Amino acid sequence: MIFCPSRNLAQASFLAEKIRAAFEQTEWSHGQPLTCSVGVSSMREGSIAAMIADADDALYRAKQSGRNRVEVFAESLVA
């Protein structure tokens, strides 16, 4: 979990993509390629717990959508 208090959602998403790409391009000591999925969210209810839950929802969406990707929590996706 990474908190980026001085970044907006777009900036945090860009950083998440840079981290994901770096993770994918790293030559790991065991010789096997590794990837990562990332969920990004922002404070919307003034609650850290809600922000973490939103990021977790986005992470699961990333995993369900094929993994090795960044997904951003969007309120419009919440019914």
C-alpha cells in the first residue's frame, strides 16, 4: 500500500503504472517473470477505510480483467 497525499488521482495512477511497468521489466533473481496488479483510489468520503476499500475493489477488478494492470476506482462504477 502506497499513500500519495500530494498527488491527485491522475498523478497517482501514472505513478502506479510506472511501478507496475518497472516490476514487470525487472530481472528477478529466480529467473521467472513477475507481474503485478494495482488498484488506485482517492479520498471521497473523508475516510481512510473507505479509500482503502475502494483501492481494494479496483485491485480485484484488475485481477479479474487479466492481471498485470492498473485499475482506478471510479464512483460511477459503484451502483
